[in-house]
Amino acid sequence: MFTLLTLHRPGLAAGRDAQALHRATTPDFFGWLEHTRAAGGCTRPIRLTGTLTAVEPGTGRLLGERHTDELPDRTLYKACGNRRAAQCPDCAWVYAGDAFQVVRCGLTGGKTVPTSVARHPVVFATFTAPSFGTVHHRHIPRHTCADRRRCDCRSAPCHARRTAGTCPHGKPAACFARHDADDPQLGRPLCLDCYDHAHQVVWNAFSGELWRRTKQAIERHLTALCRRLGIGHVQVVTDSGKVRRVPPVRVSHGKVAEMQRRGAVHFHVLLRLDGVDPDDRHALVPPPAGVTVEDVDAAVHAATRQITVTTPAHHDQPQGWVVAWGEQVDVRRIGTGDGDVTNGKVAAYLAKYATKSTEVTGHCSTRLTPDTIDAYADPEGDHLARLIDACWRLGRPTHTQTNNTANPTGERQGDLDSKPNPYAGLRRWAHMLGYGGHFLTKARRYSITFGLLRDTRATYRRTEDDTVDTITVGTLAFTGSGWLTNGDALLANTAAVQRRQARRIGREELAHKAWLVGAAA
């Protein structure tokens, strides 16, 4: 039974009402609902047209052919798969579930990952950006709440400095406000002119390189420790048949980037210490005895103190910018008990932030172009407008490095460069405040892949019905995105919500029955 839950919501457009009613009164309405089920709940599904061919498994014999013109709406709907919750909540919900499995399997094993990884030393490290200027913040010296996720503790004054006076631009250098958690002032500079917006967007752009070098330094630190402990290198055979000597330990990581309110990214990283099997270099084995989680902790702190990146020269900054980690580097050990940092909590935390982007800063847009940049960038505007302007200004096309004539006016349009500009990516990622990396990355050996999860899900759907004895091969072409009408979007999304609620209630019922059986035993 289908019930339209949101059709009579106050303020709903009359045109959407009419479209939904028209679709619901068509003879093939329930067939259309089943046809759109794969994309139900998606904000902007992909529309495909082409030929669907039925093939017999094993033999490859063609059993039949059907064109999408014979389907409802003469098209095939496919979910967009966008990971960002602000763009498509339903697809982001699926992505978050996959991200949880990817992170969890690297901690506890399962799904082709051996369960022995649960005994490997693991730390959960948070790497933050340095300060680019004083910003409004919320600091709680001592928590008295029972649940940090619903914290209602009274915060300390923002920047209580009675002798601070004013900054060089005449702005107060102190703030005595006790900011609430949802205060829009959080993350905003006390003085926009004192804040180094250019350095921050460059830091965002080169933070991936900083992380790469930091992980190398962590591995070097642990290799040197093994040498001092008398643990020698291991000889392994490569795929080409050559024998190589490799360090006896290696670090596998899972990393999630989170955007802070001030617009700078920071990284939450799981670092797992593995050993090396001389007989199978792809096997996941425990590290040598004597190398503990305390050593991983020490390696992280040592690497963050010594690793910096000096960016290439820029016309606005001939000596480049120094990219380094901030002073706040938090390293916690992962446990499986009931403590604050458990495998399940960490996996859920990282999966949650894998679907986020720049929404916390108050900015959310698609990729910016010369036609749309002026709506977001302003060198005299607010904090976000200045960050976007810095991305566009630093990423402008310039002359070669041999030509030292910089653009004195700072115009957004410059001359074409005869050499690649290392800062050109700032324009491409101006809508991300300069950060162009993936929000969830991992080492190849850390865990399973998203592709494996998607393939497993597709195989399950094909074999869910035991009577299915064919495979459908599609020769399809992209024709557009989005639902044909707002009424179609309302009906498809309502049906998806009802199916999701039914699954949730079913899982709760099964869990309750399992609890009753356990209690009776």
C-alpha cells in the first residue's frame, strides 16, 4: 500500500500537487514506482536510454532484447551516487554505510580482511592546520554533560584579554562572548584584514602533500626503531620475480578530511601497524614483537614536529609558503571495550564526516567559473568571500617564472602561462576553499574497497530471486539528470522513505527477538 506522506504539507506548490496527482492516477502508476525503485530517494537521478539485452549465464546465449522506449518514461533511472549529504541525502546515506564498512573492516576484519588485524596496534590521530589569524571559538574547560553529542555545558569567554587593546587595523583584539554551539560567529576572524586568507587556501591545496610526507616520516621512524631493536629487513619476492629487502613494518591508514568552521581542513587518520610476511608480501600479519602502540604514538608526534612543505614560488609570494601542521595533534589508542574510543564509534564518526563538505563553513556551491565567481568572491567581503577570492587570485594564469612582473592590480584575469602553474588548481577547487583532495582515502592494504562493496550488493540483488536465470547487459547512453517533474520527485522520494522506514522497523524487530531469546536462555 502506498501512502503519500508529504502531499498535503503546508506551503507545497500547487503545481507539484497537480503533477503528483496526475502521475498517481495513471493506470501504470505502481509499475512506474517499481521501475524507479532503484533511484527512489535520489535528488537528481541519472536518466539513461539504450538497449537492455538478456544473456544466459555461462553460455552467453542471447535470450532477448528490449529498448528503453518500452519502459515507463522511455528511460532508465539510476541513482546519482553523490556522497555529499547536502546534495543528495539518500545516496549519501548509502555512501556512509559503505564508508562505515571500509573503516570497520580495517579495524576488526571481515569481508576478505583477516580478523587478526584486530590485534594490530592502532591509533586514531587528528592533524589540524596552524593558525592563520585569531578567530572566534567555543572553549569548554571542563565538561559536565553526560553526552558530548548533546553538550550543553557553559563555555568560557572566547578571547578574554583585558590588556589586548586593538589590532593594527583598529579592531578589538579580545572577545568576551560565550558563544553557543550554533553561533554563526564561530570560525570567523576577529579582524578580517589581519587574517592570512592566502596562506590558508594554499595550506588546503598542499595539505595532501604534507600528509604524504608525514606518513613517510612515520614509517622511517618505525624502521629506525626496528633497527635499534635488532629487527632486520625482510626479503620479499616482487611480482616481477626480483628479490627486495623491505622494512619489517609498514603503516596502513584510513583518512577522512573534515572542514573546520574557519574553512581549513583537518584530518582524522587511523594508523594501523602491520608486519611483512616474507612468503607472501600481500598478507596482513602482525608487526614484530617489541614494536607497540606506544611506538606508533611517538612516531606520529615526531613526524608532525619535523615535517614541513615549502610551496613553489608565486608572483605574490616569491619565497613560497610554508605548509606545516598546527600545534594541536591528538593521538588516541583504539580499544574494543566500552571506552570513548572504540572500533564502532570511530568507524561511525569517520563515515559521518565522509559525507560532509564545506557546509559547516556556511558555503555550499558547485564548481565556480568566470561567469559565477563574482557572486561568491569579494576581496573586501566576509571571511568566506575573501577565501574564495584568494583561491581565484592565486590560481590566475601568470607568466613563466623567468618573468618577474607580477600583476600589481590583483585582477582575476591574467595572461596565459606558457608553463603549468602549480597553483592553477586553486581556481578549479575554489568552491572547496582550495582543498582538492578526496574526503575519504585509505592505503591499499588497509581494508576493502568501495568497488567490492558495490559489486557484492549488485550480485546480491541479482541472486535475491532464485528464479532469475539471466543476466541483463545494458548498452546505454546518458540523456539527462533529475526527475521529469517535481511531482515525480515527490512520489519517488516518499516511496523510498517508506521502504527505508520498513527496513528500519524490521531490523529493530529482529534485534528485539534476538534479545528476547538471549534473555530467556
